[in-house]
Amino acid sequence: MVGLTEVLAHQGGWDELLLVATPIVIFVVLLRIANARAAHLEGPSGEGDHGAAEPGPQPGDDQIDLRSDPGGAPSGDRH
């Protein structure tokens, strides 16, 4: 009768192949599951479940743009 130690002893490399291939296969399966869930959440229109994005402020609105220009000064604080 062959024991577990004899089976897991060096048998031409198949056991080492399993030690490398098993984590790779698990990673691929988990990645496919995650991609399928993401595609399901995105929906057929490609917009996702968040709906349409609200438009941001338009030029001429009465809002101050606080983004910095390349000079470092906020664009709403020009003197």
C-alpha cells in the first residue's frame, strides 16, 4: 500500500506543478467573478447604476472656480 508521503514525494514534477498552478487558477477564477460582477453592475448601457452624471458648473455661472492655475494661485482669487 502506498502512503501519502510516497505519493507527494518527487514524482516527476506534477506535484510542483500543482503547487504553482493552483494559486494561479484560483486567481483567474476570482478575477473572472469580479469582472462578471463589474459588468453586471455597469449594465448594458455602460453607465452603471449611478445614472447620468450631473453637469458641472458652466462658464459664466456665479460660482468661484477654486482650482489652481499653473502659477499656484487659485483662479477665483485673481487681483
